[in-house]
Amino acid sequence: MTARPLIIDCDPGVDDAIALFLAFASPDALDVRAITTVAGNVGGALTARNARLIRELAGRADVPVYAGCERPMVRAPVDAGDFHGESGLGNLPVFEPSAPQEQMHAVMFLIEALMAAPTKSVTLAITGPMTNVAMAFVLAPQLAGRVAEIVVMGGARAEGGNITSSAEYNIYADPHAAHVVFSSGAPIVAFGLDVTHQVRSTPARIDAIRAIGTPASRASADLLEFSAGVERNIPGVSGAPLHDPCTIAYLLSPNLFRLAPCAIVVETGEGVALGHTSVELRDMEFSSMRWATHADDEGVFALLLERLRA
């Protein structure tokens, strides 16, 4: 099987880090061409540092890291440090990685990489605010027709929001960027809170990951324990959801998820609905967009364990 060419655009971030570990551990299936980072969960300097740190723990110095946009397209920046810790990586010991980031800006890299690759050969996984990809699409609109697929963690429908009553954080952090990407015509698979809340890290699952005993597995367990501790303070919630890793799990094993064709409209007007995603599932059979509705949570964790052991 030929590995799928993949660029991961992210804002690490506890769950972004788990997604990166999963992708880095799957070279047989995913040819990770680059990591592009954006300000989101924490500031841009920290997300770029965190991506390099995770890359080093995973032993994947071959994957370049490009730092991108430091703020959203229009709205004021909003971070999620309360959920990810001051560093963005919970209680994980942080250090300055030995390998530097690339000099080119992430947006310019995305344009050059997608224009140079054969049409519809490169997949994008977006696990943070969509600022980098939206800016690339604004500068070079033809890119939307060149990507093989865009796999996004973002949005909410039945579950409601996690940053406001109706908005999921990644969309809320840059709703205008999400509007650009969702309206681009590119083939998109969206993993919103409706499905990511179905995949939760129980203590037994965290213990099984830690027992693998590698630097990546121990770091993953530490990150999941931090996230679970934050979630314990939320009434009615049991176990931390694995938001961003769902995108990589889908690329590795699509049969773990149920999808429905859809249309997604993002609320960009100032007010209480800012960042809300209106997801229409009726009469959408010819849409290029799909919305994840169900996850096999046992299967997702089995996949994570299998890959981290390898």
C-alpha cells in the first residue's frame, strides 16, 4: 500500500499532540510531508515549539515544521489555555527542541507544496483554527481544486458548543477562516463535537497507553491524564474526548466512523452565535462535504494502541 501524502495543520494543544503521535507512528499509511502550525490553543510561538517538541519525542526529525499565522483573519485572538495549560501541553515537561522550524511561512509553504504536487494527491488534516489554509485559499483559490481531501476537526451540531453554547473552539477562534474553507468547494470531511465526544479516554485506556513504555506513549498518557483532569471539573462529563486524533484515525481506518453528506454554514456575525456551525444533512447526497455522526470508540483506541506499540 502506498502511503497517503499528508500535511497536518495544527495548533498543539494536548489533543493535537496525540494526533501528531498517531500520524508519526503510521509511516506505512501516512506520508507526513510537513506540519504547519497556527496560533490557537496557545500563541503561535508556542504551537510551533510544541510541534517541534512532539516531532522530537516521536523521533521524526524528517518532518519539517512551518510556523504560520499569529492571529485570526478578522476577529481578536482567543486561546484555550484553560484546557491545554500555559505551555499548551498540559503538565508535560517542555524543552527547546534541537531541530529548528523552517524559515518559510506556513501559508506560502502550503501554496508551493500544493501547486507543486500532482492534482488531488495531497490530503490536508486541519486540527486547529483554519487560518493558514484559508489564507492560502484566498491567495491561490485554485488550491481548493488541487487537494485530495481536507479532514477537519471543528464544529458542532447536536452536541452544542464547548467554547460558547453553540460554537466549537476551532471554528469560534477563526470563524471567517472556517467560512472560506467550508465554502471553497474542496472535498471535506468534518469531525465535530457530535462524534469526538463519543471517543473518551478512560483511566484504563490511559494506563494501557502508558504501559507501552516508549517516550511517545508516556507523553501521550501524561497529556491524556491532564486533559481528563480538566474534564473532571465539568459536571456530567466522564473522560476527556479525543477530538483531533479522530481526523488521523479516519485517515488510517475510515470504517471506524459513520459519515453523512452535508452542507456547513458558519456564523460570522458578531453576537452570541459567532462561530456556530449550521450543519444541513437533508437532501445533500451530491455534496462534496461529509459530517461525521458516529465513531467506534473502542476501535479508535485499539488503533491508537496498535500504532503507538509499533
